[in-house]
Amino acid sequence: MTRYMLSVHDEGPESVAATVAPEDMQAVFEAVDAFNAEVRAAGAWVFAGGLTAPSSATTVRAHGGELLITDGPFAETKEHLGGFWIIEAADLDAALAWAEKGSIACRGTVEVRPFQDEPPA
């Protein structure tokens, strides 16, 4: 089994939180909870997490012997990482099927990326 990261990309002003009425957000939370339960039941679950707003980020750059710590996200863009799932799947097609369900549940864009293979010890 390969591990994949299914990352949820929040699209700034077009994000779910910005376009869904607050009273309808409960339906999104419930859909994500149901998706999480399905992933767990299938044995594909490794872990997952939602992230706070980009304004809470701190970026650390340690290059050439110098350290620079700045407030805010690394990229200056409307889009940002809103959360993620780490799953185990037999292949990319299986991971894409989970991503489709996750995208429907969270009403967001989900990127699928496999983890690198570990070098032999």
C-alpha cells in the first residue's frame, strides 16, 4: 500500500466558508465526518487534520547560515492549504476515488500526491 496526501485547497474568497451560509456549514461538517468514518472503516485512514487560517502561519527560512522568521504563509496567494488526509491506498486510482469523495464532502478542491518511497535502511 502506498501513502497519499489528499490536501484540501481553500480558494480564498471563493472558499466554502465564504460561500456557504453559516447555518449550512453544519452539513459540510457532517459530510466530512461521514467521509472520515468511511475511510476509517475501509482501513485506509492514517490521519487527517484541518488547518487554521493562513493569518496564523509563521514561515521559517534558514538559508546560508541566516534565519528569517516571518508572520503569514509562505506563498502570497488567495489559495491556501485548508486541511488534509493521509491515507493508504493500493494505487493512484484508489487514492483518486477517495479524493473525489473527500472533495464532495468538504466542497473543496483536493490534490492527491503520493509520499516518496523510503530509502532502504
